[in-house]
Amino acid sequence: MKPEIEGKLYDVLSTLFNNLVGIKKIIVPGEFKSSRGCKALNCCVKAADGYIFPLKSSIVFIHKPVIYVRHSELNYVEFSRTEAGIVRTFDLTLKLLKDVPSITFLSIDKEEYNILV
């Protein structure tokens, strides 16, 4: 590894992870863009704030706890609190094929609903 590395941030981090930790596969955001042009959506899982990254073949929630779900592991997706009204957010629940509890992402901005559907 070179003493100095230049380039885009994700390229530099990928190189560091590969050389220092041995991580070979890095998942990068795909074509998804939020209503504000971001690659992720702000939301909560239980009491933990974080970001959900809708990817081409999976969904990643980053912060605590980190959650990674492949689309092939999903049984169904449920949107709740989507009706018009005072509430400015909705919830997204993922029910997995395995016999594990569902995962609910809370307080996603309603502007993102049409993008996710």
C-alpha cells in the first residue's frame, strides 16, 4: 500500500478496508435518490436513529444496529401511516421469510413514499 492515497472517498476507503482488514466486497449505493437527492433516508429502528439505504438487491440500515436484508429474504413489505393528514412521516415494515421478528423503520419523511413504492 502507498503511504498516500488520492481519489474519491469511497475508492480510498475501499482500498484501506481491503488492505488493512481484508474486506474484499464493498457495497456502494446504486441508482436510488431521495426527494432531496440523497442516497439514503433518515429513519429510526426502535429508538436508534440512522439511515436506510435502498440498494438494487438489498436494504441496509446504518447505525446501531446495522441491518442488512437481501430482497430475496423478504416475504412482504408493509407501509403504514401513509394516509393524508397531519402526520408527516410513515413507517416501513419488512417481514422476512425466516421465522424472525419483522423489522420496522420508523419516521420516514412522507415525501419519500412515492419514491419507495
